[in-house]
Amino acid sequence: MSSAQIIKFDRDVPGQEFRDAMRHLVGGVAVLTVGQGADITGMTVTSVSSLSVDPPSLIVSINRAASSWPILKQYGYFGVNILSADQVEIAERFAGKGGIKGAERFAGGEWIARPSGAPLLADALAAIDCEVEDIIERYSHGVVIGRVRHLQIAPQGTALAYWHGEYVAIDRDQDIARLAEVSIPVPRVGSK
């Protein structure tokens, strides 16, 4: 194929096919929290990723129809709470299971506020306080770039992941040993 040839597709990929494909991607589970005082809400997300170490920053994708969206834009700060495997109930509550909304989602957890005022989960594997640096709006979602302003890290714990529509526990010690048994050797750079 020449570099000047233009490829045209006959159809768009159906949304359900795309969702099914993305279910093969394992995602870490976090709760994004926004607002201050009594004006708080949040949502469960698997779309958090580090962006830069210098300066410390991350990105998260948020549906602009979500109740958290206008509050995030109003306050300009948010918390990212990376959940442990024993926090499935919190993940489900913030996903809206049972119709729970807004500040009611914070029941059943110990929440603290750091510099921004956004609630952070005291016993999260990591709780990260971020200031919105930029928002890129595309289609149904906004990609939010957050500058890390404060963080707290738990000494250790079992992570909560989401894969094929199910919550999955990932234990560092147990799973690293199992993965080592079946892993594919990766050649080191410069070795033959």
C-alpha cells in the first residue's frame, strides 16, 4: 500500500462491540470525588492514568452527563481514591448501585478533606488530591488533566481491578509469584 493511499471504512464500529472489546482491558478501580462541604458527589472510574511525574499529574475520562461533571467544573479540584479489594461496596455505591446519589454515596467510609476540600478516602490504597489543569471535551466525555497537590499512600494492600464486567482482586505478593511462573521472558535492551 502506498503512503498516499487513503483507506475508507464502510461503517462505524457499533458502541456495544467497542464496549465488548474494552472489557478485555483490565482497569484499576478508583472513586473520583468532587465538591466541598455538603456539595459533594463522586463516581467509580477505571479511566485513571498517570500523565507525568514531573510535574506529578494524571488524566481521567469523565462522562459529561455524569452528576459529578458540573461540580468538577465548578470547583476545579477532584480526588482520586484508588480502591483496595475489600472496598467493592464503595465502588458499587459510587457506581450508583441501588440508586444512591450525591453525598449519600459517602456513607460507610471514613473521608477526609485535604487542601482542595475534595473528599479523600482515609483507607484507600492511594488517595490523590488534584487541581484541574485542563479539560479536553470530545464526544460524550471530557479528558481531565489533574495536577497532583497532595497524596497519601497505604503501606500495602490488595488492589481492586475491573475485568470483563467483574471486580477482581490483585494481590501483589501472591499474583506476582503466579505471574512469574507463566510470564514470557522479555529480552533486556542491549542483550542478544
